[in-house]
Amino acid sequence: MEQSLKRLEEQEQKYSAELDAALTEYTGLREQAQSVDPVQLYETKQTIRPVKEQEAENRAQQVYGEKYSPLLMFDSKKTVSRMLHEDIERQAVRRMVRQTQKEQHLNKRKNKGPER
């Protein structure tokens, strides 16, 4: 049991380091993405995310075997979401979409001219 615990601790350290590296890479990519349409970027991320989450979940199941915990995986997903400030991003994108729709609606009304 002590060997297993030691092995799990080593794996935790390894994956923690990988997470730190991934977050650093994400930050760099996020800076590059400043020139990209934020709504399109958000939609693309939402398309890719389920596949990547499933890959991570499968990998965790392989590593932890019977000790795998779906509840822990759920908590991990929420933690990652919080670390990436996804709630703030989602709200900002929704605001941008509403603003764009509002502007388009106003432009259509202006282009129609006065009704008689």
C-alpha cells in the first residue's frame, strides 16, 4: 500500500507539473488569440472541449483503475473551469452577442427609413 501511495503521489506531482505547463501554454495562446473574434474563439473551444475532457477522463480511469472517482473528476473539471475564468468569459461572450444583435436590429430599423 505504501508503494502504491508513493506511486500515486509521484503521478500527482507529474500531472500537476503537466497542468502548470498546460496553463502556461494556454496563457500564451490566449494572448495570441486577442486578435481573433472572441465569440468565434469561444464557440470553437466549446466544440473541442467535450472531446478533450473525455480523453482526460479516460486517461484518469486508466491511471487510477478502481480508485478512479467520477466525483473527483467532476470537481477537477470545475476547478479547471475556475482557473481558466470560463464563467467570466461565457458572460462576456453572451454580452457581445446580445450587443451585436441589438446593433443589427437598430441598423435594420434605420435602413428601412420612416414608415408611412
